[in-house]
Amino acid sequence: MRHLASPFFWTKSFLFVGVGYFLYSCFFGRTNIHEESSQKAEFFKVEDVIERPNVEINRLEERPLTDSGSKDSDFGTDFATANSNLICSGENEKKCAAPLKRYRSIIYTVPKYRISACTIYKNMSSMLRAIMCYLFNPEFSNKYKPNFTDYYKADNCWSGFTDMFYGYKQVLKAYPDFVSANWTMLALVRDPIEKFVSGFVDKCVRSRACKHCNTDIYCFIKEQYKEIIESSYNLSGLRHSYVNDHFFPQNWQCDMSTYYRNYTFIKFSSDPETIPKFYQKIADLLTSRKIEDKIVAEILEHLEKERSQNTNSGRLLLDSLAKGYMLKIKSNPKLMEYMIRMYYHDFRLFGYEIPGLRNK
């Protein structure tokens, strides 16, 4: 006759299993949760806001624009007389971001049309990736991924297609005739302050990814300035992070330290009045690469469709928040000085006027 295990045996067994599960959760489960949250943060869409309960949208809308404290310069600048065009010259040079550092490059290629495009976060990067993926194989795209949103969450266009590279060294390895074949190198650029505000609303206000600063824009600007300056002049090199990917200078990306003069830059803005002209410049560039009119028309149709889908209450809410933060920065000389010191070379290299320290 078999003997049943004693109560003490079962108590020890359950305790052992419980401790094992706890340790597994700590060392494995936590990693998975972190990875999942990072993926969700990176591929935020306005629809995520719309689907939240109204009370959450109201909270998002009512988050205060915190004050920056004293309006005196943290750098000893006299706001009444300072020339913003000279703020990074002479002895002030190292109080500003260094130009053309080498940070990150994600490049998509379409060898058939000899065109490459480097994506920069908050510069319509998801849409540019979708365009390049669509061009890589239009027939396949129409059959299996008919909507541009199908490309947003994939690093490569689709499994089995080697269309993405981390820097032009990899591109040159894959296509040794890249230079001699006269490829077009495309990058979308954006007004530095508009780009910063777009990233702040998305990553700091909505996603709460900005560490201890949360929605305090003055706190975050100071923290990001510190990151940029230390990465500019610290011998240990640049600090790579999810937040820095979105807020480091645009000219640090896309191997511009080597290929700045080879790029074709198209300016992007979220201002609705500029969008038609922006789309036309995209179309003109594609046409210049001998891409068939039918394919160019299909891409423009996708772009218009995406724009119309984003004209909704969630988009309007985010736009309203962005306008509020933009006004806060531009009306505060202290915040403007930080912005110019961080993005001085973005203004200069991409043809944007350096704003004055006092703007209304």
C-alpha cells in the first residue's frame, strides 16, 4: 500500500515552487516586460491615445506647463544684448554641442533605383521607412502589405529582404559601386525646436520615458543639455540611450560627419500648410530617380491616406500640447538659450534661421 506524503512534505514542495517562480519572474519576466514597454514606446501612434478612457485624455490635457524658475541665464548671458548667432563662438564654443559627431545611422536602400534614405526619429521616420520598403518591391508590397502602417513596427521591410543597414560602411560593403553609381542619399530634417517639442510631448508627456523630469520641460532641457555636452567633449564617447536617440542633434546622425555634402535634405514640418509642398518634394525626388509615375502616384496616395487618418481628436490634442510647449520655450530666453546651445549646428547646417533669445 502506497503511503501519502506528509503535510510537511507538501508545504516544502509548494514553498520550493513558489520561490522558484519568484526568482524566474525577477530574472526573466522583468526583462521581457522591459522589452515590451520599450517597443510600445518607440512605436507610439495617436490611436493609442484615442483608445484610452476619456478621463486619461483629460489628465493628459491638464498637465501643467511648469515654470523654469529664475529667468536669468545659467551661462551669464545678457539677454538684452546677446547675439544668438554668436552664442557658440569663441570661448563659448564648448558650452554648445559639437558639430557632426557620429551617433547613429539607420539606412534603407533601394538598389533598383539607386536611392538610400537615413531615418531620424521625429522626422517622419516611420513614413520614410514605409516609402523605402514600398519601393524595394512594389509588387510584393501591394500584395502583402498594402498599407504603410504595416511597415511601422518592423526593422526590415519584411523577413528575407536585406534592405536596412547600420551606417554607410555596411552599405558600401553591400554595394561596392555605391559612390561611382551616383546614388541619391536622402534625409528628412526638421526645425530643431519643433522636433524637440514633438519628442517631448510624445516621449515625456505621453509616454513618461524622460526619467525623473516627467513633464517638467525646464528640468528635461537641462538634463538633455548635460547629456549632449558630455557626449560632445567626453573622451569616453557618446552616450547611447532610447531618449538620446530622439533628442540628440540631427547632424550627429546618418554618418553626416563623413557624408554631409553628399546628402539631399528635404525639410519636414508638422504645419499642415507645408505638407502639400513637402509631399511634392518627395515626389520630385522619386521621379528624378526614374521611378515610374504609377509607383510615385501610389506612394502619394498612401501619404494622403495616412494624413487624413491622423486628423482626429487625438491628433488635435497632441498638436495643442505641442503648441503650448513651443510657446513656453520661445517666450522664455532662458529656455531658448539652452535650445540654441544644443542645436546650434542643426540650425546652421540645415538652413534654419537661428532664432533670437527673445521671441514672442
